[in-house]
Amino acid sequence: MKNKEKLLVIIGPTAVGKTKLSIDLAKKFTGEIISGDSMQIYRGMDIGTAKISPDEMNGIPHHLLDIKDPRESFSVAEFQQLVRKKITEISNRNRLPILVGGTGLYVQSVIYDYQFPDVEDEKVRKQLEKQVEEKGIDFLFHQLQQIDREYARLIHPNNRRRLIRALEVYYATGKTMTEWKLNQKIEAVYDSVVIGLTMERSRLYERINDRVDEMIANGLVEEAKRLYDQGLTNVQATQAIGYKELFAYFDGTVTFDEAVANLKQNTRKFAKRQFTWFRNKMDVQWFEVTEETYDHFFEKICNFVAGKMK
């Protein structure tokens, strides 16, 4: 039997410190980093997605950054395919693939044998797209609520692509997206080690608030305004936290201070959802980021990884 490829995975909520740790582990274990973030794939969305800068990479190769235009859609299935290809390429160079990110479903789809509905029904899809044009996106969202309330809770009501996809799958197969998920076989594809970073909640929230202030100072408003002026307010990419809140400010429906407050609040809520997802869906070895020295913290993680990677 062919040995499974090795994979190191680093997960955790936004602002917890994944970037620095991933760089240091890549140096320690001769690795290359693959982004596991669903929004960092988009070009021109750097500040709002907390994308690592070339200087911060410190010479470590990074993959799956800036591979899409914000006008393009991107699916979990496509992500799975691209990441698995990168894992093989990196392994063939005798280097360790390190998948780093906070988008739970995307990471899960890579490390487990996660199957997606192989459904392409152009006739159904065109009918649904016509319904959107004639009756609005809310009409589709209400359909999904009636058919699959659980999945409807997981997606944004204005996410046209995912709404159409969920309904297309249902009308073509008779099975909801929730049913597809429940029938998944959770089998490991790789010889993977999954480490998670956690932090005392109030301290993490303070870091999130500080990060938002830093993003604003570094030009987030200007970055969001460029996307807004290009008419990219309803595409998949700009549903990301950090952009939609500022779009409301540009529309004049909230003040600037309200937009920033909403951005901080939504990011804190997102971090809470990330914790919940990772704790419930994945087998993770957690390490708490405390006030202890970084060197001691890093040594503990290195010892754990080295023991598992033998």
C-alpha cells in the first residue's frame, strides 16, 4: 500500500497568531505554506483579508494567494482540487506541505475524503438564474429555507452562487446539501497532524479590535472603496467581513464609526463560529496562546510535531 503523504495543518480563529507560527514551523521542518483561507485567493483584497506580505513570508514559498479576480467565483470543490495538487507537488520536492487557515469547511474538505455532488444541470441552473432576475434573490432564499433550513442557516441570503448551487443539487438529485454532508465518510486522506491555536476569549477579542484599527490605518477604507467603485458589491469575494461593512458606509446607510464598530463585532462573531466549527468537526491538538514566552510556546509545538511526523 502506498504511504500517505504527510501534511501539517495549522488552524485557529482570526488574529490568534497562525501566520508567525506557520513561518517558523516552515523554517524548522523545511516546509512550504498553502493558504487555507477562502478569501485570500483574490487579487486586490490584501488588507481586509489580512493577507501575508512578501516581506512577512521571509523566503518561505506560499501557495494559493492571489489566484483569482474578485469577479470570479470559487468553490470548496475547486479549492480541494487545487490544494491536493499542491500537496503532491510540495511532497515531491521532499518538503513538508503546511496548510494554514481559518476557513473550516475548506480545510476539512482537503484532509478528509470529502465528496461533492457531481451534478451539473444547466437547464435547472438557467431556470434558477431566471427566477433571480425576475423575482429577486430573496425568492431563491425562501425556496431553500423550505427545502433545507439547516443549510440555509449556513449561507448568506445574498450569496447567489451558493443558493443556486444548493437548489440545483436538490432539484437534480432529490437530496439536500445537508443530506449530502451527513452521508460523508470522514476518512483521512493524508498522514496529517492538525494543530490548533486558541486564546482566552477576551484577549482574542482585544487583538481583533486592535487588528481592525491597524487595518484602517493601513488603508482598508481605500482598498474597499476601489472594489466599491468597480461595482463589486454583490460578488462572492466581497461578502467577506471587512468589505461589506464599509460598503454600507459608502452607501450612506451607516456612519464611519458605525461601520468600524460593525466590522469589529462581525469579526468577533466570526472568530466564535470558527472555534465552534473546529471543535465540533475536526480532530485537533490544541495549544493555548498565553502570555508565556514565544520561544517556550514554539518549542512545545515543535516537539509535538516532530513526535507525530516520525
